[in-house]
Amino acid sequence: MMTPKRKFHFGLGTRHPGHTAVFVAGVVVLALLATATGRAEEPGESIYMKRCASCHGKTGGGVKGEYSKPLVGDKTVPQLTNYVTKSMPDDKPEQCVGKDAEAVSRYIYDAFYSPIAQARHRPPRIELSRLTVTQHRNVVADLIGSFRRNVSLDKRDGLRAEFFKGRSMGRDRLEERIEPSVLAHFDKSNPLYDRFDPKGFSARWSGALVAPETGNYEFILKSDHAVRLWLNQDGRGNRDDNEFSETKDAFIDAWVKSGNQIEYRGTIFLIAGQVYPLAVEFSCHSQGVGDEKEHKSKLPEHSFVELWWRPPHREVEVVPARVLSPTSATEVCVLNTPFPPDDRSVGYERGSSVSKAWADATTGAAIEVADYVVGHMYELSNTRIKDDKRDEKVRAFAATFVERAFRRPLTDFERRLYVDKQFEGADDIKLGLKRVVMLTMESPRFLYHNLGGDEDDAYAQASRLSFALWDSLPDRQLLDAAAKGQLAKPDQVARQAQRMLDDPRCHAKVRQFMHYWLDIEQVPDMAKDKEQFKGFDAAVTSDLRTSLDLFLDDVVWNGSGDFRQLLTSDAMYVNGRLGAYYGVNLPKDAPFEKVAATTPKRVGVLTHPYVLARFAYPDATSPIHRGVFIVRSVLGRALRPPPKAVAPLAPDLHPGMTTRQRVTLQTEPKACQACHGMINALGFTLEQFDAVGRFRDKEFGKPIDARGAYELPTGKVRNFNDAYDLASFLAESEETHDAFVMQLFHHLAKQSMMAYGQDKAEQLRRDFAAHGYNIRDLIVNAAVTIATTAPDRPKAEAKSN
Amino acid sequence: MGKPQTRRQFMQELGLSAAALPFLLNMPSLGFAQTTQRKKRLIVMFSPNGVIPENFWPGEEGENYNLKDSTSPLEPFKNRTLFLNGVCDKVRGDGDNHMRGIGCLLTGIELFPGNIQGGSHTPAGWSSGISIDQEIKNQLQKNAATRTRFGSLEFGVMVPERADTWTRMSYAGPNQPLAPIDDPYQMFDKMYGRVKDQESLKSVLDELQEDLAKLRTRVSADDRRLLEEHAQWVREMERELQASKQRGNDHAVPTLEPGIVEDNDNMPKISQTQIDLLVNSFAADFARIATLQFTRSVGQAKMRWLGIDEGHHGLSHEPDSNNDAKDKLTRINKWYCEQLAYLTKKLAETPEPGGEGTLLDNTLIVWTNELGKGNSHTLDNIPFVLVGGGLDFKMGRSLKFKGVAHNRLLMALAHGFGHRINTFGNPDYCADGPLSLT
């Protein structure tokens, strides 16, 4: 039996995945279809209207004086059918039995009774949410970081490099300068060479690393002499404030040079947008504790040290200057406990559900954080072993820790339960602290948004703002503003938001959104046919992803921040390797630089080779994938999955046909055209770019036809000659702007945009246009909306059935 | 090079990886009953800077021998002790004798050339081979009947915070030195952290229910569902903790005196604490192999509690004519021997869990040193004093070999575990097979 719900899926594409309005619209479509066709095989609705609606209401909401309760519940259709058969209508159950009972039950179930139907009807609201995994990790890092020295990021790229005359670093410094990377070779051509001690010299590169993405990073330290890498280790392991000095080896310790090894590796999990201390120490001299005069080492003619890495989803490269800064940073507490992934069913990560796996992970994390805090107790509490006020300071630290974790001042109840009681119950200070931290990390006041506090106040606003921009808790300045009542007006909130934009955590969050927008968050497999696309290897793919990131960052964070640039800019970031592959004349080992790609004109992300190659088959382009990307991501229109999985026609079985011809042939049937009419006509405009994004004007000897079209909301059709035409249209299209605003808002808020009110959504769109489509202004405005909108806290709702 | 120990690895070792948390918080089952063969265990105890031979080695050979000053604390266990005089570290190559002394002691193979310059000779790097304790551990871990939670534990006492050739004795393989843990709190956490966390977690979850109940009233009915589900998982975790507690650990968790600080003068206390933990780890069958490294080669402990203010290594360079130094060195070695005797006594007092006799009946301790004699830096006549019944060796004897390579002793240890290797370390020194000690 064909259910009404499935019928709905035959309706034309609705807009905007991820908000419940879709479903409301769906019901309307369903109703229209049903009425229009008046199908005899689906009498459920008419039976209901005839026999049930007078008591239960037209939409099952109940009728006063008759049956006032809404028809909602968790019975299945067969259960409902049984009930109807036995008991309904109230006076004459025999009137509705058999197929009729089944049909009306199915209708009731789908239209308003089932949990899904209820969700469909319930107006969107800001839901209680827990921290997402990303937020959990950031919060832990920033919470503990808040007790450490404030780090302000030096905007220069590269590291502080120091060179010392002899074996010991810190003595006889010959020179200090900023170097872009750790890539040093010392021989007679080096101006310092003659100033080194005849027995040897030493050098140090120090600063910070900003992780561009969250994930596992492999570091490769190469040297033929004593060398070590300190990474995310503050104080170089010389901590003496614990009972036992920690056995804190360098992250990679090759100070003992042994045998022929010249390459050392280590893997570390890093969180995007956090700033990690990094130092490479190098000593081209014999080591050991013997008398200096025993050392027979001699300054070699050549020695070297290099620092390479393999970031997540990338190939090995020298750690580039753009992720390095000569900042003196502090250790970051990186949560290593694995978490189950968050719900993304509506298109953005959100903390809308809990599970056993998640509860176990939070407990694992609670223990991990507790271990970390206790392990750094003296440092974080700013005390020492032999300090008369040690215990007092540790308790004070604990109270502040809880306060910051809850993102608001503690009530007496909280202070009593979370701090005092835990210390009282423990026989030593470390155990007490451990329990405070464990309990805090397990507390819903920590784990959920908008839960602490008796009412929605400035602290709640501050939290919403910082989670919107950073996926993390408020910093000191923001908390101060909350405390002083300086978040009362929207423009005060906006000023804070403006300040907070310029933070690596915000940059990381926006980059993650851009990856989502371009559907490259789950890193695609981009392997191509080796014959056809010789040289398109993992290194090129890796460089392309970097190239795209550089472009995205440039548009968003520099200059006018104009969204339209994303779709129309002819700028492309190219290094030597990409230059060779894509025909830009650069030296082979040239670092990334911005070039104007004019032959043919590239148009932003649409023609970026990474995007083009991502939406292509290994051996051919895919106008369908490219079209779907434009329809869904850029224009924000929903598409249903295809009715059946279809393998593309193989090029070699259709010799002489262009890709366009094959796709046209395959999607010719009427059943396909409802969607493919739109998809193909958009995807075809990118046909001038092959499966790796190189320009082509012919395919199989036939000229490329890149014409396309799009049916506007007005019903008129807009024609395009090529990608350039399309991009010019999309950049100015209100649909594109709407889609971008909504998707970005969802990414920032992790709540449905509709919950913030139809008028606020409209307002954001208008503001976006009024601000010249400045993405930074859009982010600020969205964040202010999120911060200043308090979630409803309805009094206990009448719970039905 | 020192392998980077990430916190992720550390967490995994502790078993706190979240997914399996409630189960991993529980102690592994002890499974004594399944063992049909008796357990065999090995402890290698290291103290540095050589000995004063005439105050160390028994003059006699055979079963009737007398203990000298330095080894007199072993008197109660004389019939369980085996002196092996005349065993020599013949490995040569790069590195000074202190470096090779400790680096080749358990590996029986040369150090790699490297950049660590000692007081003489050529610079060197790490050992080019695995050490015998790790070799045997790997063998035991291969077999389900002899596999334990850690396999081996590396204890240290006052080991300096420096990873170099002088501070590492155990090697997991070429260029893979293992750092001994000299912080008893860290070792305690490694062994019992789970249990302590389990206790804390239980108390914390109790408290959490109180606050969850309070917060439930604060949110709308729709949102309440989420909190109720959360509360349900918390209750389930509590039940799991309760269940795991009831499954029980028949092994009591020792208590550790709080507030011991790493300080030269605390060395006796740290030593005793580490030995207690070591014996505990064997009683709980966490490991069957352990090393216990006092300081390092060239160690400079100042045994002020014996009235000796000078550093150990400095004293060891004094010429034979310096009777004061000789006396002090004899007393220093006697102190180390007292630690050995304490360890032996603890093992002898601990019944073999699920078996017969005591831990000492099933444990062999090897007390050794990087040098034969401090002021000559000789690698001949390396102190090898064996105690306990772990390996079916015939104990209660003083044996005098004529300069046999110590590789053959290392092989004898492996053979004692039934691991019949034909060579160990540099094969040049293995020609006549394992020393026969049975």
C-alpha cells in the first residue's frame, strides 16, 4: 500500500534541508495531492474527516466538550488499527473495521499521531543541547588554559631561530632571527659557519603551532646530530613543583644520536584553532657529561635539521610558516578520550541526543581531565609543595575551576556540592581535587548549554556568544563584560563578537563550515585514472586542499570579506607543484602564492580543481555530482535521493559520445527529468574542466558544450554559456545568499534557524546584502542573534498521553 | 631515542579508554586456578659503580661459604643465594665502561656509535639489541598461560631525569631504551589507578544524581527527556561499578604514604616503597618480570643516612690505598644489599597466591652492577648475586668461573624460563651455551 508519506516524496524538491518547515510544507503538498487526485485507494483521510474529525478535530488536536486531548502517542499502526476496529467510532465500532480501520489508522499515524508527525507539527524551538564533541574538547582545553599565562598570538609567520657558538644553548648567542620553517643546513656557505666553535655549535627554533584541523598529526624530525622536538610541552619538562619531577621526555627525543638513524617520528592528536608551544633544539656537538676537554667532536662540514609533518588528510611536507608563529605559547590540555560522533542528521553537528557511548565517553573524559588537573595541581593553583597556604590555594583554584566550567558564578548550593563537600570527603588534597574535577566534568551544568542559572542572564548570553564563535566557553574579557552588565545592548554584544572574530578558534570554526558548505569535510577519495591523469597524485591532491583553504581564508578574513568573491574570484593559490600541473609558470619548489588564473578564467570555489575533482569520477567528469553540489550547497535546494541507484554509462561502451551526451542519454526518461532537468543543466556549465579540474575545450575530439540553464523562482529560465556565466548569476542570486546565511547560522548555533523567529532570519539576510555580503559581518550578526535569543523555558507543559 | 609517550597511549595503558570504561575500570581477572605449571618470575636489581671485591665475594667455593661485609644482609637467605664470580662483560666497541657497563649488561651486545661522550673512549649511542628481561617478557606475553597485564614493570629509585646511555638498562629493542619509573605515585597509578578512580567515580555519581534531580525541574517537558535519558545512563554506570565491585578483587590495594618527595635523603623510603609496590605487583600477577634500578651507572647517591657525605661515584674512583673510601664503599654496597635482603624477605613472607610456598620460591632475583670494581672500571667479575627459587637453579652456593662471558648467564636466564635461545646478544660470546646453574 502506498502511504501518504511516500507520496509526499514524489513532490518537487523543497528548500533548505534541516528545518522543520520542510515537513510542514510536505503535509500541505500531501493534502493538495490527495485532494487533487481524490484517489479511491486512499480513503484514510476521508474516513477520518467523515467519522472522526467531529470529536478529534481536523488535525487531531481534540474538540472541547467532545474529546479534548490531542491524538498523539506511541502505538504502532497495527496497534491503532486494532484499537479502531474494536472501539471506534465511540458509539458504533462496527462502522470502521478491516481495510477502513487500517486506512484511517495509517492516516492518523502519519498525519499527527506518531512521534515523527508530532515533530513535524511542533514549531521549531531552541532545544536543550549538550556540548558537541568539538565543543567538549575546546572547553577542556580553554578551561585549563584559563589558569595559565594569557597567550596573545604574534601575527608573524615562522619561528624564532637562535644560533649559539658552542654546545650549550643559551650561551654565546651569535644570532637571533625569524625563520619561516625549520629547514636548516649548515656548511661553509652559511655566514655563521666560521663563527661556530671548532668543536661544534647549537641552535634552537621556538614559538607556536596553530593546528589548522582537528586530528592526528605525524611529525618527522630529521637530523644527523642531537636533536629534539618539544611539542605542546611547556617549561621543557623542567617542572620541579611536583613531589617527583615528571619523567617528561621531549615529544621526539633524539638527543642521543645512535647508529645511522637520522629520521624520528611521533604522532600527536591536536585540536583545530588551539595554539601549541613548539621548539626544536639542535646540537651539532658530542653530548654527555664528561669533562669538556674530553669531547673530541669536530665541527662537521655539513649538518642539518628539518621539521616535517603529515597533517590530517595531507601528505608529508615541511611544516609551513603559515601555521607557525614566534609566539611563546602555553601547554594545551588535549582531551584524548575518544567520543562517539555527534548527530548530523539535519545537516549540522548538534548535541541533541545522549547515548550510553556518549555517557561512557564523558566519564572517560572526566577521569582524564581529573588526572591532568591533579598532575598539574601546583602549577594551576599557583602554589608549591612547601607553601603554607598550599591547601587553601588548591581549594580556591578548585572553586574557580568549577565556576569557569559552569560559565557563571557559583550559587551556594553549587559551591557546597561541587567544592566543599568533595574536599571534606577526601583524606588528602589531591583526592579531593580529583573528585571536584570529576564531578564537575560529569555535571549537566558543565555538559549542557543554557542549563545553569535560574534565569537567562548576561552569563548565559556570554556563553551563547562564545559557543557560536569559538565552540568554546567565554574568555575572561567576555565574562568580565557579563559581570559588569556590559552585554545588555546588542551593540555591546556585537563589539565583543567583533573582537572574538580575530581568534584562531573562530577561524577554525569558519574553515570547518566552509568544508561543510563545499561538502569536503569527510575528506573524499580523489584517486584518478593513472593513465589519463598522470601526475595527479596524493601530493597534488594534498596541495589542492591547501590551495583551497588558503583561498577560503583569504576571502573570509582579508579585504572586504565579500561572499561573492567565493564564487567569482579569479584568484588561485598555487605552489611549484600545482603550477607545473595546472600550467602556472612558477619555480618547481615555489611556496604557495596567489595568482590570477585567467586562462580560462577561474571562478572561485566552483572551478577550484579540488572541488571539480571531488565532484568527478576517476576517469571522467560528473556533471550530475557537480550539479547536485550546486543545487544543494550553493542554491540550498533539497533533492530527494534518486529512486534507484544507477551506475553511470561507461565512457568506453559509448565511444564517441561526450560526457554531456552520455548523461543526457541516461537521464532522458521523464521520471528522471523532474530533478535532472535542474541538476544536469547546472552541472554541464563546468564541463570545460576535466576530472582533475584542468581546462579543456574538447572531449574525444568534440568541442565542449558548456551551456546550461536554471529555472528561477519566478518561473523564468536563465541561460548560461559557461561556468563564468553561472558564477556571475549565483553570486548575485538571493537563493544563494539565503542558503549561505542559513547554513552558516546552523553551523554557528547548532540549532534550527527557524527557532530564532522568521523575522530574525529575514533580518540577517537583509543585513548581509546591506553589508556588501561581508562574511565577517554576517558572522557577527548571526552570533549576536544567537547570543541575544534566550531559549524558551516553558513552565511544565501539559504532557499528553 | 625515547619513544614519545602520548597521553592517548598512556590512557590506553591505564585502560581508561572511554568505550570500554566500566569494564576496564575493573581489575583483570586473576585466574590463578588455570595455571598448571608453577609461575616463574625474574627481578633484575641494579646498583652502580662496582664493588670492593674483597668485601663482596665469598672467599670459598661451593656450598660452604661465608658472606663478606657487603653481602652480610643476605645471611638469612644464604641457602637460597648463588654467587657467580668470574662472569665478565666482554662486549667492547664504542662508549666508556660505565656506558657499556649498563648498556650491554642485559643486552650482551655493542652500543651503536653515537654522540654521547663519556669520560674516556669513543662516544656512543643506545644499545644495538634487546635486553634479556624484555626478551623473556616477550616470550611470556606470547603465551596465554603466562601472559600478564603488564608483562614487565621497570622500577627505579632516584634515577636522574635524563635519558642517556648511563641511565638506561632495559631495551625493548635496538635504539629502544625503556625508562624506569622512579616515582612510586606514578607506579601506583599505573598499577592501581583504575581501582582508585573507580572509588572516586562511585562517590561522584552518587552526588550527581542529586543535582540531576534538581535540574530536571528546571527545563521544559521536551527537554526533560534528554536529562532523564542522561540520568538513566548515569544509573547504569553506577550499577556496572557496583557489579564490578562485587565481582571483586581478592587482592587488596596497598596504601601509599602520601607526601614522599624525590630527594636524596628520602632514598631509603623511596626504595622501600618501590620494593613494596614491586612485591605487590607480583602478588597481583600484574607482571612476572621486573627491574629495579638504583640511580644509574656513575650514580652519585650521597648516603648521608649512613654518615657518608660524598657522592658514590666520586668515592668509587679513590685508589685501593684509601681505606676510608674502601670502608664507605663497602657500607654503600651493604646498604644496597640490605635493599636486596628487604626485597627477598618481602617475597619470602608473601604466600604464592593460588599456589604453594611463597613468592620467593618462584622468583629469581639477580643483583648486578655495571662494573666489577669502581676505580679500575673493569668489566670483569661483574657482580652477579642470585637469590630465590624462581628458575630451578641450584642455590646456596658460591661459584667461581674462569672469565666466562656474561652472555652465557643471560642465556641461562632465558633457558630457565624454558626459552631455549642458542645465542643472546653478540653471538661471539655465546659459544659454549648457557651457563649450567642447575
